[in-house]
Amino acid sequence: MEVSIVQIGNSKGLRLSKTVLEKYKIRESVEMIFEEDQIVIRPLTKPRHGWSDAFKAMNDNGDDQLLMNDVFEDENPEEWK
């Protein structure tokens, strides 16, 4: 896709269409990666974003139970001292 460089005050920038912004979920910030002969622009992601709400929902639904015991029957805690 070809886009024009536009004047923004004393700087220049790229104008991205609403369609591109929505498709790639670009909000306020992007990450720019400078490679040998190209610049990669991608949405800035927040790892684990929303996990707190998901864990709360799991707890509310009773879905946060252990799938296996945290101590095995033949495990001797004294070995770890």
C-alpha cells in the first residue's frame, strides 16, 4: 500500500486510514522496528492485558481450582530443606 508523507508542524508523518487502524487494532501508540532496509510499524501490545479481569471472572465462576494436587502423595517436603 502506498501512503503519502504529510506535513505535521515542523515534522512529517504518515496518515493511516480508519480501516487500517481498526484492522490492526492501532490505538494511541505503535512500536517502530528499524531493520536493514525497512521500518516495521505494529500495534503496541500489553502482555497479559486483561488477565486480572479474566482471573476474577474465573474465581467468580469457580473455575480457578487446581487441576492436580500441589503436593504429590509420595513427595517428602523435608527433602527441600
